[in-house]
Amino acid sequence: MRLGLVLVALLLSALATPASAKGCLKGAIVGGVAGHYAGHHGVIGAAAGCLIGRHQAKKRARIEQGTRQPYPRPYREPYPGRI
């Protein structure tokens, strides 16, 4: 039984595609440790750390590329009488 589970796990890991996890691993480690010390919630801390780390990595990559993508703002015409 155990051998079968190990073989299935190896087969699935061989078929998996590599993921781009920039920032996620570092954030998950920091979040997991912080969650563990904050009441034995390491898994929740790791998940939150991964999300925050990924967000920070994307933001850093945008800054390094020099393309800041602001939130889209709808065009408003000025008030009548004002220029």
C-alpha cells in the first residue's frame, strides 16, 4: 500500500509542470515560521506569506522593467466653465 502511494506520488510529480514561484517560497517560509510562533498556525501563515511574497515579487519586477501599470481611470471631462 505504501509503495503504491510512493509510486503514484513520483509519477504525478514527474508529470507536473514547473511553476514560477518567485517570492512565494521565501514568503511561505517566513509566514510559516511567524504563524507557528503566533499560535501554531503555520499552514495559514505559509499560505498568506506565499500570497504576499508573490505580490511583492510582481511589484518589484514591474519596477525593474520600468513599466508601472496604474489602475485604469475613466476619462472625465472638466466641469463646464473650467479649463
